[in-house]
Amino acid sequence: MYQPGDCVYPADLPRRFLCRVAGAENFSTGAGISQILRLQPLEGPWPEGTILIRLDGTVVAAQTRQLWQTHRPKRRSASRHPMARVTPLAHTRRATA
């Protein structure tokens, strides 16, 4: 059973897009209990505020280790973004005649 705040991947999309469970509603079927999930996409092509609706059988739980590997900060190459080095000017005394 999914709880609000859980992270999942909808299984019916062409690639994995991480979503957070915003809400879950339980209902009974002949086969047992299922859930209707309201998903908030955390990545992907959707505009801000989009909510996806999926049944619990059509999502895959995101493991904590996967979250770390998927969303770790990317290192930027020094050659791609060179930093300008600035040397501060030292205060010097002027010679007076």
C-alpha cells in the first residue's frame, strides 16, 4: 500500500519519470484491495501543478538507493565552465618626489 510522500515511477510511460504520491484512495475489488493514486511528477515534460492518476498496479516503487543515484548533483566540468581568476590588487605606496 502506498502512502502520501512515497516516490514511484509510472510503469506505462516510455521512460522513468519520478513522481511523489500526493494522495491514495483505497477501494475493494473481487481480487482484494487496490488504490487509486494521485501522483505529482517531480521530473518530466509536465507543467508545474500537474497531477497524474494511476492504479497501484501500474506504478513501480522507487527505492531510496535509486533516488540517490538518479538525483545526485551533477559535477560540472571545469573546462565547460571556466572560472575567471581574479587577483586582488595589493595596496602600494606611491613614490613622491
